[in-house]
Amino acid sequence: MTPKCVLFDLDGTLVDTAPDLGLAANLVREEQDLAPLPLSDYRPYASCGARGLLKVALGISMDDPAYPQRKERFLVHYRANLSRNSCLFPGIDEMLTALEHAGVRWGVVTNKVSELSEPLMRDLGLTPRSACLVSGDSTPKPKPAPEPLLLASKLVGVAARDCLYVGDDERDILSGRAAHMRTAAAGWGYMGDKPDPRSWSADVILDIPAELAQLLELRRAA
């Protein structure tokens, strides 16, 4: 059955935010008189937030005494460069357009906090197209808890069982399954040192965005 609503993760699924996240991390390095690292070092960890990026940039973890201050500096730089180089992954706009033309609503559920997710969505022209945006601070528990996805289901007015959730991290699949939604792993996202997506127990694994539209088209024709 074709879902009535498709929900997406943001970073690493709809939007390639790695360039701006890497820039913010390098600006923190610059403040420590360290040379910048190549984007290729940051890209695999772009969906891990400040924790993952600062681990790459400075080799520090959350229990390091300097972490809170470094995180705040990272966020200052990231806010200032939120959509400088971030863009939709290739094929995403066409895939969203195909969903819209087919009458399938779509929305976003992300762990990115609202002060970052809302302007990013707006800058990329996604806000008027999206049926909902649920951010990391929209519910008491972020993904992998089911609450964000259940809130999205409520906001869109579509039962969870009639939704499909697409994400590039195992926590996305865990959240979707906990919310009793169908799930799809986005194989084009930030894989890094994550386990093989085939081990996540997603209902389907997508290699490129176009496969989602193709899959739904096949189901409509069946």
C-alpha cells in the first residue's frame, strides 16, 4: 500500500549539511591555532552533531572539561553559516516533486533543534512544501524514541501505520519501528563507521532518492 505520508530525516537524508558543519568545526580549530581539516574527514560524522564533529576536529569527547565551551563556539559558528553551502542531495528535489505530484504528503522529523532546523528548511525553500517539521526539541525525547514520529503523524493527520519514515541512521529506523511506521534506509547519507544498513531491519534500503519514487510508482501500478 502506498503511504499517505512520507517523513524524512533532515541531515544526511534530505540535506547535505556536511560543508557548513565542517566549516564550523574548522573555525573552532582555527581558534585553537590548528590548521583546517578536509571536508572528507567530517562528512562521515555529519549526522552525529557537535559531539561527532568535535571528536574529529579536536579529539575531545563529551566528558572532556573543555567540551561545553568548544560546543558553544561550534554552535556560534554554525548558526552564522547555517545554509552557506548546505544543499539538497542530488535527486532529492525531483523525488519530492514526484511525491507532491502523486498527492503523497511529506514532512521532516529531525534531531536538529528548532533554532537550527527551521531557518535551514526556510533557506532551502522546503518550509512551504513540507507538511510538518518536528525538531529535536519538539518532544521530551528525541529519536530513537517514537515520540517525534508520532507527533509528526498527529500534525499531518495521518495514522502512523500509513506513514513511511526515511533516514540515514539506525536510530531513524529504530524510531520508525517503535512508532509502528514503515521504514526505509537512505543509503546515500552519512554512513561513516555505522553498521551496514542491511542490519538495521528497515523495510527497504534505497541507494538513491529516485528509488523511492520508483518504488511507490510500482506499488500504485500493482
